[in-house]
Amino acid sequence: MRRLAVLLLLLWLPAWPAGAVEPDEVLADPALEDRAREISKELRCVVCQNQSIDDSNAEIARDMRLLVRERLVEGDTDDQVVDFMVARYGEYVRFSPTIRFETLPLWFGPPALVLVVVLAIVMVYRAQQNRSAHEGVRPLSAAERARLDALVEKLGGGEKPRSQGDPP
Amino acid sequence: MIAEFGQFALTLALVVSLVQAVVPMIGAYRNDGPLMATGYPAALSQLLLTGLAFGALTYGFIASDFSVATVAANSHSLKPMLYKVSGVWGNHEGSMLMWVVILALFGWAVAQFGTNLPPTLRARVISVQGMIGVAFLAFIVFTSNPFMRLDPAPFDGNGLNPLLQDPGLAFHPPLLYVGYVGFSMAFSFAVAALLEGRVDAAWGRWVRPWTLAAWTFLTGGIALGSWWAYYELGWGGWWFWDPVENASFMPWLAGTALLHSAIVVEKRDTLKAWTILLAILTFSLSLLGTFIVRSGVLTSVHAFATDPTRGVFILAILAVAVGGSLALFALRAPALQSGGLFRLISREGGLVFNNILLALACGTVFLGTLYPLFLEALSDGRDKVSVGPPYFNATFVPIMIPLVIVMAAGPLMAWKRGNLPNVMRRLVWAGLAAVAVMVWAFLLHPDGPWLAPVAMGIAAWLAVGTLTEWADRIKLFRAPLSDSWRRLKGLPRAASGMTLAHLGVAVAIAGMTGASAWQVERIQVARPGDVVPVGSYQFAFDEVTEGAGPNYNYRRAHVTLLRGDRVITELYPETRFFPVAGQSTTEAAIHTTGVADLYAVVGEADGNGGWTVRFYENPMVPWIWYGALIMSAGGFLSLSDRRHRVGAPQRAARKPVATSAEIVPAE
Amino acid sequence: MRRWLFFAPVGLFVVLGGVFLSQLLLGRDPSHIPSALVDRPVPEFVLPGVEGRDGPAGFATADLQGSLSIVNVFASWCVPCLAEHPLISGLSEDGYRVFGINHRDKDAEAAAWLRRHGDPYTGVGADRDARISVEWGVTGVPETFIVDAAGVIRYKHVGPLTPQLLEDEFMPRIRALGG
């Protein structure tokens, strides 16, 4: 689907990687290597189209992967490694932007939207209840219910209200 | 000559679409029958004319007429015929042409089959389709003419890109476009209804089949594209949260919400303004996708970036179509009367919940996709951020979990007023299945991420809950089997379609979970004779041979896949080099067991007799595509429902002699 | 209040359209990345010289202090580097100090390239594995930096120089920095 871009535009066509990480990069310590892979997925290849350095076979991505491993071997924490890259290539290399004033809408937009929606529902629901109180809607009596069920059953029972009459 | 003919047909189509946009609309306002009736011939001739233009371009590709610039840039005489044909839509100009053909097809379909619609509504729908046609035909004619001639014509074309010579890539755009463009019907119906000032249950019934058809094709298109990436990319990735992918995913999310809210309009005559808004937004997001992909604002497209004309043109279309329809919405929608009342715990309540979460999911993808652009514009280019998979995974998954949990319960609820304890009782089996699968998945992969067993449990919950609803409907095991069989035959196909589609979601979730969480990867240098253990399998690297294919050289590894002492199969991953195009492709060798893929890729030689190899065990991956297939099948099954056929309800009502047998399956 | 809610979608769309329009008309290139190192001191580094090149050996952080300097990242295999080379040489002829970071290159080839096309550099450092290029936040070749007398990076350009660029972007900054 990223390749859809290729299809639609046919304008940027690097040779596709067969996976990026080469055997000679892999660290001997599997725990450290796992951390390196996870960090690599968080870092953007700066010359690629929306690829992490873990996915890209661009030379600079390889340089950055090697550097990630170098820092890890030297004892950096994951955050220190990422900060090291950010100091050189800017916020742009983070695939997950840090939370700061400029990115507040990005991170808190969705939860804020939830709040707005919940509020809207409560308002609409209240309005509905008021309306139903005015219009004097009352629940069906047992007799009406039975008659309705019989009618629905006769019609084949497609969408009948199952909640009350039906045995579980 | 043929190309000029195509050019002429295209220009004529533009003129006809102008007529189609204007005359029926005037007719609708004056309630003038003959004026409104021009819609049908106009829509039909637009279909014929755009079809002819498309045929003319196809002829250019088949005949390798390199005096046509589009053909010269995107085809080559040595291409296999199949890819010459798929080359027609494998480029900007041709794909836009396909866009308008599909648009004309939908416009014609509503003119042909919408005979039961109120004449003014039908005229307005046809007219709005015509307006969209005007916009895009003008875009093609003025900025992206596919029939431009080259003089002198080159001896051969430039389009030998090996990556594009692949069936998966060749056929997913048509599916995707039917999806994108199909949503134009929902849009046209929404705008027409706003102009009419009337939205009722019948409107909901009319708009649903079109939306469903578009959704079904879009689902197939997205899945096919994802599958292609999976087998062609060479490391088993199947979704990247790329802006181009998101551009197709947003209309899918909004369209899914629309499908569900239109049900509420049809059955309960409420949620009208919201549904109209969704119909407008769904198509707007399709247009936005077109803009994102072709304008170069998000994806770096070098040639377009230097020529902003196309981008500005599409933006102008967006401004008129989206801005205009939303303004109309703002003016007209407040007057829409909402009908039926309902409790929070009810079928409608469930559908509203579905809508909120889908809209939220869509909003999150939207924000993540476009926020970098906002920030760049606001900071005047000084602040650039990247929003990638880590963001989307962190925000999207938490929205999906409650959605899927409620998805199992929703169909079990009664309309208006549900009975929660009753529903929970009926979901006991689903709950048990969920816990069992969770424990099982955890025991199988105790070291994996904790979310994975939870997600597998939720998938099981959805699958069993969905089947419970279906079984209850036909009283499976609670009535004699013959009785169940009779009920099954009487069950509306739309109901079974829903069951299938929901089941497909469960299967796809299981697939995505397994694929993301439990992949086993081995990257190393292997020499002939090496055996590489991957998960519970062993890949025996036997030898590497070189040779030549039709228009490429290949390096092919022979790998024997073993499980213990048992030989499962032989795998032949290849690297192909295309000398004319100067490009390489990797052809992964994939063996699927139905619940996992074993995936082998061969890379470069290390110079000392070894080769870089990448072996993967991708658990559950095939389920992603099975799930998408089941979803699409559900869509088609539902479409085949008599009630969804445009015109069916009205015709049945007009026939007083209708037997009860005809009425019963339709409820 | 409720009525105004219906105007929210169209309002949001107008904002979105405005952003799109400004991005299109300003012709911003989505692949352009603002540099993180502008207005920051040059990184700590020591680069060895290119073997086979005449003249002084490599250069290091300390060499970039004292007076304004231009730092140019280049390679012998890089075609655009050749295209901009006369402009770089011109800067050197005008009396500016120009340093070269030879990016991922073979020393012999780099030395031959400099002999053939002229060597305007005060110092050339051989960055054979691109390790120091990463320290400089280099994304590709060629790239050109302006470093002020205090050793602070003031400007960075990605891609080849053009006479236009030199006139509009480089010279005003260089003059402002008193170079």
C-alpha cells in the first residue's frame, strides 16, 4: 500500500529492500539486539518516504542503525540513544513525537474528542428524555407486549424485540 | 487517430456532464418532468463517452502506440500483455480516467435502476453526480490529458518497472477506485436530500446498498494492496501507516460508520443529520486521499512538487465539493427532525457507540496523517515532526478494543430498549471462549507482548458472540434441525451478511495480532548445508543457482523447510535483476500452513561462499487476508439481499398480489 | 449554540484548505528537513586527512574557531558535487576558509578527484564510514554549512549550490557574520 504511491505516481522508485538489517550489524547479545531493533523502529530514516531505519536499506539508515548499536554497547539507555539521534537530526527522526506544547493537539485531541462526544450524547439524551416526558411515552403494558410479540412472530420474527419475551 | 478520438470523447463527456449537472437540477426545482428526464440520457452518454475514451487509451497501450505520451512513459513493447493493459491505470492520467469511468458508471446506475426514487430526488442525485463529473473531467482535460501526443514518437516506452509487473499491484487500483468513487453515491444522495430538505427512512434504505457496494470493494482493494506489500517487500510487513495507506483507510473507517448509521436512519428514522454528515465526510475523505496522493503536499513527489497546478486544481475541487456540501449541511441540517427515541442500552445505542468509536478512529488517523503538515504550516517550516507507526499503534488500538467488545453485543440488543442482563447471559459462551483463547495464547507465547493474548481473546469473543446471534436467529440446537433449516432459509441475506462481515473482522484481528506480536525472524549469513532453526521449523539452506528469466537474471536459493525430521516443502526464494530497467526485486518464497506463513528471502553473497538469508515464521498472517475475504463476502451476500436491490421494496408494495412467501423473507 | 455546532465541520474544512493552499503555493518540499544543528556549536570531532592529497592533513573542531568557515560535505562518486565544485572553489578564491568532509569515499579516488577538478579546501577530512557525517546531521551529499568565528553552525544547505542560492542565501549571511 505504501507501494500504492509507486503505482499512482511512478516517480520515486528506489530498489526495494529485502529487509534492511544485515547480518554483520547484528549484536551478539540478543537482549541488546532486541533493544536495538525496537529503537530502530522508533527512528525515521531521514531520506526515505515514511520508513523507519529498521525498514530502510538506505546507507544513512544503516549508519544510524550501527550508531544505535554502538551507543547501546557503550551502555546508553534507550532514551539516551534516541536523544543522541534527535540532537543531530532533530525532532523529525522521532516516529512518535514528544509531548510538548506544539504537539498537545496530536496527543490529546482524540481523548478531548471523546469527552466532547460523551458530553454531546448526555445532552441529546437529556433532551430526548424531556421530550419523551412531554409526549407521555409509556412502556407497553403486558397485554400490549404479548399482542406485539404475537404479531411479530406471525411475520417471521426477523427483527423482533427479543429482550423481554424471549427465553435466553 | 484513435487517441484523438479518445480526446474528443473526453471533451464531449465534459460538455455532457455539464448538461447533466445543470438541467436535471433546474428541472427538480421547477418540478418540470421533461427537464428532469434529461438526467437519464445524459448519464448514459457520459458513461458511453468516458468508456470510449478509456477504450481509446487501452488501445494505445495494447498497440504500444508510443506517440501517446502516457503510453510512452508507462509502457514498453516487451511487457507481457496483462501488464500492458494494467498499465492503463498504473499512472496518473490513466488512473484519473478510470476514476471518471467508474463515476459515470455509478451515475448511470442510479439513473437506470433508481426508478422507484421520488423523481426530484433522483434528478438531484444524477445532477450532483454530474457536478463531480464536471470537476474531474475538467481536471483531466486541463491538467492531465492522457492523450497528449509526442513528436517524434520514441522507438520504445519507458515503463518497464519490474515492481509494477505483478498481479497484486495490477488489480488493486480498480477495486480501490470502485470503493472511493462508490462513496460518491452516498455523497450525492446526502446533498440531494439536503436540497430536498427531506431525510426519512426510505432515504436510509436507498443509500445503504450503494455504500455497502463501495465499502465491499474498498475492503478488497485495501486487503489486496496490503497482501502485495507483504509478499513483495521481502520481510513480511503488511501495514505501515503510510500517508498513502491512511488515505485509503480513512474513507474505509468513515464508510463503515456510515453503513451502520444508515441502518438507524432506515429502521428508526433518527440520527439523520449525523448520517448525512458521515455521507459527506466519507466521500470527502476519498477526495482528500486523491489530493494527498497526487498533490505532493505529504508525500514527496518530485515532478508534481515543481508543478503545483494539479494540486491547486484538486484543492479547488475539494473546496467546492467539500466546502460547499458542508456549508449546505450547516444551513439545512438543523431543520432535520429526528424521529424515534431510544435508550442507551439498545441496538441503536450500540450503533451510536460504533459510530463514535469509528469516527474517533478515523479522526485519530486524520490527525496523525495531517498534523505534521499543520505544524509545518503554523511554524513556517521550522517545526517538522514525524508521525509513524508508534503513534498510530498507541492511539488506534485502544479505540478498537472497546469497539470490538461492543460489536459482539450490539447485534444481540433489541431496538429501542435493550435488556443488558439478557444479552450478557447470551454472551456466556463468547466470554468463556475469550478466556480460554487468552490463556491458550499466553501459554503458547509467554514471552510475547501481554496485549497479544488479550487481543486474541477479544477476537474469539467477537467470533463466538457473532455466531451466537446467528445461531439464536435460526434457533440452532434449540429447535429441531429441520426447523432451524427453515429459519435459515427465511433469514434475510443481509443478516447473514452482517454475521459474515463481523466474523471476518474477528478473523482479521486474530491475524493482525499474531503477525504483529509473534513473528520469529532469523537474519544471518548461511552457507550451503546450513540448517537455520526458526520457531518450531528448520530452514535447510541447500544451494544457490543463477540463471536467466524472460527479461531478468535471477539468483535462486534452494531451501528445504523441515519440521523435526519431516520435510514440509521446498522453497525457492529469488533475487531478480532486470538489466533494462536497472532494478532488482526480491521474490520471497512463502509456504503457508493456514495458520502461519514460513517466509524465506535470499540476499547478497558475502564473497566467502555464504549468502545473506532472512527466514521468518509469521504466525496467523494468512488470517488477515482470510478475514478481509470473509468481510467482502459478507458485503456481497448482503448486497444480494432482495431488500437491498434498488427498487425492490417499492415494487413489492405496488404488487397487491404479492404472496406471503415473498413478504416473509423480507421481514 | 446547537445551530453553531453545525458550522463546525465547514469551519474545520476552511482551516484545512488554508493549510493545504499555503503549503502548495509556498511550494514546500515535504522531503526538506530543518536542521537540528543550526545555531548550535559544531560537534566534537577529529577527522584524519585524505591519503594522497597534497596539503595539510585533516581537520577537527578546533580548526573551525577563530574566523568564519564554510564546511562542504562531498564525495568523488557524487555527481552533484562536481556540479557545485566551481562555486565552492570560487568561495575559496574569494578568501573564505572552506573545509571539506569527504563522505564515504576511497582516499585514492578522492585525492585523484581533487587533483583533476581542483582543491579549494583549507583542510579535507576523510570520513570513510560516515561516522562524523552523522555527528553533523548529514543526510546526503553534497551539503554545505556556514560556521561563524565562534564555531557555531549558522546555516545549512542540503543539495548542490547554485549561483542563485549562493547570491540569495549564502552571501548575505556570510556578510552579516562579518566574513
